Amino acid sequence: MINLIIPLLLAGEMLSAQVPQAINYQAVARDANGTVVSEKKLIMRFTVESDISPGTPVYRERDTVITNQFGLFSSFIGRGTVEMGNFSAIDWASGEKFLLVEMDKEMDGVYVNLGASQLLSVPFALYAANASAGATGPAGPTGPTGADGVGMTGPIGAIGAAADGSTVVFNVDQSNNTAYLIGNAPDYVSGSNANPTLILHRGFTYVFNNISTGNPFRISSTNTFPGTPFNVGVTNQDADNSSLTFKVPMDAPTTLYYRCTNHSPMIGVIQIP
């Protein structure tokens, strides 16, 4: 039985620099024991409510999704089968908005209420086209100088894609037991794909989907082999063909490491500004 959905990402999707036409919703489905529900078809129903929860429904849709091997699924709220209202007509600037999430586990029309959460930064993106422009933020620091004397672009900092505190997801694989290959979140990666330096931010949550077997993924406080585990904010340390979650504590050190506990060459640096 599936009775738990853990949301990962909730952000307005920009379309051709115009007003966003959808909300990108990602989540991980787990059963009552916390086991990831992988490769299963589900029906999700999303209701936008106004003012309070339970409040006045202003929009409702349903969407059929399929979880991947990690239980992760994605949905674009605003593009599903509409049951009520008009997504483009939602007045995001008027009153607080809440998102109610329901799930039809057996695709038989019976929905389980998974709860509602307030939409905070997302509505601002949705009506930003009609709002006055805010002040320009400060420029980020200049990156290090390359061998040819030209300054390289520095990594995007906390003002990047997940500045609202939502989860950033990395895909992790290995290459010949010599390097981890990390992708899917380029704003937080500095350097090449092989053991790149990661730029993580305090208070953010990061998920590392380690799809390799025999190469446990560890967050470490030392660069010695196999490394001293840094366990504060870490769930499923030494993830092997599974996912590690790291919520960076506010008092985290400025330098940590990620590494394989079986192969000493598989190690990279985590910088925390």
C-alpha cells in the first residue's frame, strides 16, 4: 500500500520568457514502511485552494504519472486533465494559496488525501509578469583565472534555481571505479563531470541518486580513505544503488567531501560558502 509522498521540487516553469504556464512538481513515492515505490503508475490530483486550507478550491486537475526506479515522478500542474477552473485565470496575487495533493493508488477513482501545503515563492513567479520589477541583486564573485588569463565564470550561488529552499537533485554514477560522474544540477557543479567540486548552500536540501552498485556514496568530513562520515543532516549515509539526502546544516564547515568508501580515487570536494 502506498500512503506517503515526499515532495522534492515545486517551482514555476518559465516558458519563452513569458508568464509561467505550469508548476513543475516532483516527488518521491514511498510505502508505509518507507520503501521507495518504483516503476508504478499512479494518478495524482492537484487542487489549488485560496485563503486557507481547507479553503475555497479555485482549480483542480488530475495527472497520470509513472515513478522511476527511485520512486521519483514529475508532473506539470496546469497541463493535466482539468476537473475545475482555469489555471491561467488563477489570481495568484490575491490572498494566500495552498496546494492540496491527492493520490489514486489503484487507479480506481479512490483518492487518498496526502495533505496541503502553502504555496509561498511559487505564486510570485506566476504573476511576476504583471508586477513591477524589483531591485537588481548584487553581482556574484568573479571566478578563478584560467590558464589563458581569461577569468572563468564562477558557479551560481544561493540566488540560483532553488533559492526558495526547495530540493536540488543530483544523478550520480561511477566510471571504472576511478570517478563519480555527477549531473542534473549544473548550477551547483564546478569543473568537469568527473569528481566535480560541488557548491552547496546552508539550509538547502540535496538528493544524490547513486545509480551505481558497489560504490557507496558518503558525505565525509575528511579526505582520507575511506573518510570520516559527516552525519549531521544526512539520511541514508553510504548509499549504494539508492539515494542519499543531505540537508546542509547552518553551522556546516566550509569544506566537506563526497567519496566512495570502496575505491579511494572516487572522491570530490563540497564547498559550502
